Amino acid sequence: YFSHESLGGIELSKEEIKTAFLEKLFYGIGRIPSVATTNDFYTALALTVRDQVFKRYVRSLEEYAELDSRGIAYLSAEYLPGPHLGNNLLNLEITEETREALAELDIDLEALLEQEVEPGLGNGGLGRLASCYLDSMATLGIPSIGYGIRYEFGIFNQTLKEGWQAEVTDKWLHYGNPWEVVRPEIAFEVRFGGRTEHGKNEDGTLKVTWTPDSEVKGTAYDTPILGYNSNGIVMRLWKAEAIDSFDFSAYNMGDYYRAVEKKMRSENITKVLYPNDENLSGKELRLKQQYFFVCCSLQDIIRLHLMQGRKLNTLSEKFSIQLNDTHPSIAVPELMRLLVDEHDMEWEEAWHVTRHTFAYTNHTLLPEALEKWSVHLLGRLLPRHMEIIYEINRRFLNELREKHYTGEQIARMSIIDERGEQSVRMAHLATVGSFKVNGVSRLHSRLLKSQVLNDFADLWPSQFTNITNGVAHRRFLAVSNPGLAELISEKIGKQWLTDLPQLKGLEKYADDVDFRERWMQVKLQNKIGLARHIKERTGVELDPSMLFDVHVKRIHEYKRQHLKVLHILSLYLRLKNGKGEGISPTAFIFGGKAAPGYFMAKRIIKLITSVAELVNNDKEVQDRLKVVFLPNFSVKQAQRVYPAADLSEQISMAGKEASGTGNMKFALNGALTIGTLDGANVEIREEVGEENFFLFGLNTEEVQTKKASGYHPYRIYDRNEELQEVIDFLISGELENGNTEIFRPVHDNLLQQDPYLLLEDYQSYIEKMEEIHEVWRSPVKWAKMSILNVARMGKFSSDRSIHEYAEEIWKVEPVKVQLSK
Ligand code: 26Q
């Protein structure tokens, strides 16, 4: 995918790093080594690395400006970059030099890496995907900017209190952030509320003026994203502030306090990330956040465009703007407003520009997750946008009428949902306002076309496409699993760092005894490391020789963490009943956050911790089963967990998980997968071979048939003795010393509705797990499968995804980058 040659490292020697580091410690932080804290050392190193990052970044800006090529704006309300230090060291190719330089000062690089607090500016998959994509855009040399929101408080930190999730504020900026730079001169005003006036220009044409009732300012904070062996791109995040006039308009005390209040209200907009995924909140502040960052980003894009001496009607020739889900979809009416109201463009021309500029990525089929905003709320907060949406819709529905669509079809496709309280369907708005719509895995894109957006796909078939997600394999293999990375490079060289399909070269070593042993030795070392970490965090001791069976991701009923729990209980009961012969010693590791308002998800966490408590303290099953819930799953935790996993749990109900990306990170690190035919599992299985993938459960079509024909979970319960025992156990009181009520909601939900078909898939899951335990008892077979999985994961690099976006959607050529020395 690379148009530029790998140009080698920046040739920073160990001595130079040491000198620079000591200077930063002294002049940047005012400390000498003898009194410095770990955080002082971390900051000094971060500042040292940051200099190198900025040196390259400056060059990159010049390069892109000179070339005047097409550019990409990636609009995402969320990013999860993970810790920067380790990744930047890899990208600069100075990890070893740095490690040695610090060692000479008696400082352990690992301890400093451990010190970094990551920016948790996202909920999960969608935010992490955005960060993987920035990494690949930087690495491929695609002129691009990632726009987003600089939340002061990111996703909450999760702690456990008596086994329940408790949320703690994430103060990620507390120790300062060496990776960003504020750009006070890049700031824009954003207006809210008020009313519109429809008047006339001197020449008689229509002129709409919007008189808002409040205004805030958005200021740019830039974080360079380096990319491997590249000069990098920028992630530009907006922070809300009061506009200056408010600060100084006070000359008596009353006004002074009013000014302060106003300032605080303005800053509220970027205060905190909404911790919901796959569920809309309908909250005014969330809509404000979305409009705020979209408005700043579009003004910035237009500024960059005009700065190059270009006309606005050529915007789409020079820019593609990718919408990461509907969260930034208010950009469609906002661009129309900027073009028509502020730059006096004719509606038709403005619409042409708009519809050739945006592309929209859908990440969900869940009806409850499709964004809708009430017309009332949107009209109050953004009155001009509401008018523009109505006008877009009026013209769109007219087109349908001309094509003789029925009233029913028109009501279905309308941007305005007229059933119940009027609301704006953001997915329809984004689809109508974009030139391309893509799903995130082959299955998901097919379902998008045949279900959620089927009317639109029939109307504009060529507008729909698929780009299967990918992951930043440099972060999730090279940085986080150095042992495996080194073993791989020893056999096939380092080319895989920029060309993941090269992993194919490992296939032939699957039959090499010595290689297999070293392969499993690396895994064992990673498991020892994770076990140590888990012991520190939870007090639970895991034997690293156990099968590490891992389920980490946001807690959601559709992801079926509780199916895993049913399995664990079945094993526990078998052991208690003396029927545990086929059970290989297993450590079940869970991790993931629940949305604070999601009752069932929080109860599932409590269920896991209760089962853990029971199992871990039962002498009879000691050494056979262990269960841990690792609190506060994050990118940082993820980087420890994936390399140590033997088995990856990807067990969502078929048709629900748009793609999944954890599934890719596990397999890339040599874990085998047990999974349903959902999301990207389908493609992973296709790549690694069905004999190297543990498949179970209904597929999407079977799920739909089952549901349509009337699903009765009780009948399944009634006919399966072991399942009965497991389900009954939930309300037996044995889990929460005598309390029979605590898990009754879970129990009742499963027996009465079971919307995610746990009982239906239960037996198939249990049987597949038995097969897995059998394979586990044959280390040779397991090791071969593990090696073949990694060797065949080449497709799932985000470099490949971004290459496809560039070719199929953006029509942009990677730029030949000259590395700055
Ligand atoms: C929307 C409105 C109001 C408040 C919050 C939200 C909101 C925020 C985050 C809605 C959804 C999200 C996140 C969704 C998400 O992470 N989706 C995942 O995206 C991944 C990347 O494509 C896929 O791999 C996963 O399958 C999908 O669940």
C-alpha cells in the first residue's frame, strides 16, 4: 500500500536520547534525577519523544501544502488513541536506544510506559477504530485531519464495589498532556438557539439570517499522530470556551459573576463524554457537543480550502469528509447553511457540493442505537438547521414522488419520522447527504442494504459499499506483544510492519517443532505477565498453565457475556457433581464497562463477580476453574490482555455485532476464536480456515426465522436438564449467600423473552467448548492452529481498510513522504 520507501529510522543515538532526556528533566520539569518521581521521568521522556514527533510533523504540513493534493477530514465524536509513548517510540524506531539510554540512568522504560494515562475519549469499538484509522492514514501518507472533541473527562474509570460497577471520574489531564499543543489562533465561534428571519438581499434573492441566543468558542488542540516511518498527521480536538467578550464585559460585580457563569456554561459543552454506546440518550448537551465539533471542523476545513486560493464550489474536489457514524451528521445541514446563508451559494449548487463531499460509515443495525433527535429539541437548539433539514427532505421526497413511490414507502424513507413525536432520523439524513455509505464488515454491509437502509440501497445501489474494519497491527502486535513480534521478524523479516499479509510466511513454521515451542513459550511468558497484573489488581491467582479464556468488550446483552457465565456454571456444577472429566483447567477472564444507566449490563457484571467469588473460594474446584473480572478495561489493559489470551470469545447473537475489532486483535496475537457467524467473525473464519475456528450457534437467517416463528425459551429450558440446573442456580441463593432476588431479573429475562437467544445457542456453545478443551489437551495441535491463525490474519490491518477507503471512497493517492531527518 505504500508509495514511499521505508527510509529507515531517524538515527537518534542512545547518547543523544540520554542527553535530551536529562535536559528535559532539568529545564522542562525543574528536577534532577535524584529527586525525580516516576511521573517526572515519564514526562521528561514524553517531552524528549515529542520533540522528534513535532520535527516530523512540521515537515508533513509543508509537504502536504506543497503538493496541494486531495485531503480527508475524518469526523468522529470519539477517539481512543491509547498510550502514545510506546507507539511513538516504535514509529520513530528508537525503542531499544531509549531503553538502553534509560537503563544507564537506572531507569526502567517499562515503568515509564506504565505511568502514562491514556486519553479515554471514546466508548469502545467505534472510538478505537477511529484511532486505528488515523494511525494508518499517517502511515500510508494520506493528507488528513482527524477532527473530534477534547472532552475534559473521558470515559469513566471503572472500579468494583462489592462486585458492582462503580464509576469514577477520569481526570486524564490532571498531570498535563505532553502530546498535544494548543492553537489559540485556530478558534471558531459556534452559535445556538434563537430564531431565523427570512428577508431579501438587495438583488431580490432570499436571505436568511439567524440570530442565536448564545455563542461559544471552540479552540483547537492538536495531537500529532505519527504513523510508522512517516511524518504524521494531526488529530485536532476542539475545546469549548466562552467567547472573549464575555470575560471582559464586566465592570461591576453583578456582571462579573454573570460573566463567570456564562464562561462555565460554555465550557460545559466539552466537559464530559457520554458513556453510552449503542444507545441514544436524547440529551440536549449531547446534541450540542455534536454540533459544536462539527461547526468548528467545517469552518476549519473551509478556512484551509480558501487559504489555498480555491473557490467553495470546488470543495468536493479537494476534500472528502468521512462521517464516523451519524454522530457528526448534523454536518450535512451545517455545510448547506455555510454555503447558502454565509457564502451566498444557490441551493442546487450547494447541495451538489455537499452531496459530493460527505461519506457516511454506519456502525450499527440495532434499532435502539439508530440516532434520532426530536424535531422540537433540534428546532429549539438549531432553528436554522431544522429549516434546512425540512427543505432537504421536501426536495428528496419530491424526487420519490416523481418516481411514483407509494405513500407508505415515502413515510418509511422520510428524514422525518412522523410516528409519535416527530423526530429526525440521522441515518437517513446522512445517507441522503452523502455520496457513499459503507458498513464495517461484509455481513453488516449486506444487512444494511437488505434491512436498515434497504429502500435507499434500492434507490441508489452504487452508493452502498463495504469496508471491513481493520486494526493498527503495529500497536496491537509490535508494541504490545514484543516477544511474538521478535519471533515473527526473526523468521520472515520486518516487512510485516507495513505489509501485514507477509505474515503468510509463517505458515510453513507450523510444522516446525522448535518454532512451535518458542511460539508457545512467548504465549506462556505473556500469560505470566498478565497473571501477575491480575494478582495485583484483583488478588486472584491464576496458574499460567491454565487455558486463558477471555471475554473483553463493552458489556451488552447482545454480546452475551451471560452466555459465558452459563457455561462457567455448567462446568462448576459438573465438577461439584463429580462429572468433570473432560474439563481442562481454565481461567475465565472478563473485562468491560457497562453504560452507567444500563440496568441489565450492570447486573451482568455483578453476576460475573459473584460467580468469581463462589468458584475461586470453593476448595473442591480449586486448580480447575478460576474466574476474574479485570476492572477498567481500556486500550492500555487491552494491550496486556490480547497477547496473553488462548481463547477469544466472540459470541454475540448473529446479526447484531456490526464487525467487532477485538476479534481481530486476539487472533493476531495467536488466540483461537470461539464465535458465531457475526460481524467480521465470518471473514476471520474464512481467512484462517474453518478447521482453525470454533464455530457455534445460529446464523443470522436462522435467528430471524426462529424469531419470526415464535421463540419460546422456556421450552428449551424444559427439555435440557443441565440447562435447567444452571438457570435455576441463578435464583437458588447459592450465589449471593441466600439472596434469591439479585439475579432474578436475569433469570426471568432469559426464561420469558431471551431476546438474544442464549438458551437457543446454549447447547451448541457447550458442545463446542468441550471440543476446545479436547484440542487444548493436545498442545501440538493447539500451537499449529495458533500459528496458522496469525499467519492468515494479513487482511485485518487497518492499513488495508484505509487503502480501500482511499481507493473506493475518497479517490485519494497516498503522498510520497520524505522523512525529515
Ligand atoms: C450516540 C448518541 C448519544 C450518545 C452516545 C451515542 C453512541 C456513542 C458511541 C452510540 C454508539 C457508540 C459506539 C458504538 C460502537 O462502538 N460501535 C461498534 O463499532 C465498531 C467499529 O466499527 C464495531 O466493530 C462494533 O461491532 C460496533 O458495535
